[in-house]
Amino acid sequence: MKPLVIILLLVIFSASCGKSEKKESNPPGPVSQKQTPENLGKEIFEGKGNCVACHQPNQKVVGPSIQQIASVYKEQKGNLVAFLKEESEPIVDPSQYTVMKANFAITKAMSGEELEALESYIYSFKK
């Protein structure tokens, strides 16, 4: 009986080794639309930028609210991207500049597209 079980196992094993799983590939569907700058900006703001730790939409936490940042930069025609690259002076709350300085390492490492998306997200809060 034992040799029969061993032979049966060898047959099953050898048969299964020769088969390769055929993976079905999904046919290409409709081309997905590119993510909007505001959505990308929100992802960055809440994710790798960690901006949400200090900035909230409607209230000052550590830093000014997103609405305040958007309003001041729009009204004064400030360059938010330049500020995030540490290439221009703060115009919203200069007293908080030293706190923000720690985050410039993060924002300076971002691509131009990411910084512009972050700017778009912030400007979407302007009333």
C-alpha cells in the first residue's frame, strides 16, 4: 500500500510542476483622468507634507489657518511656492517663521508640480 501512495504522490507532484499558472491580464480600460492639482495638494498637505499638523482649514492651531494663508497670499499677490522653497519672506504671520523653518526641508524636497498642487489646494480655501 505504501508504494502505491508514494507513486501516486510522485505523479501528482510531477503533474503539478509542469503547469504554469496563467495570469489573466485585464484589457486596457478607459484612460484614467489625471488627478486634479487640488486633490494632489490635499494628499500632500495631509500626508508627506505633514502640513495638517500645524494648519487647519478654519482655525489657527500652531500656524495660521489655510483660509487665512490663502486670503493673505491672494490679496498681497504673494508667491506661496517661493515661500515654500524658502525663497521669499513670510507674509501671513512672520512671528511663526521660526516654527515653519523646520518644515522647509520637506517642502524644498518637493517637485515643482507638488508645490503647485499644494498651492492650488491652499487657494481652494479662499473665500
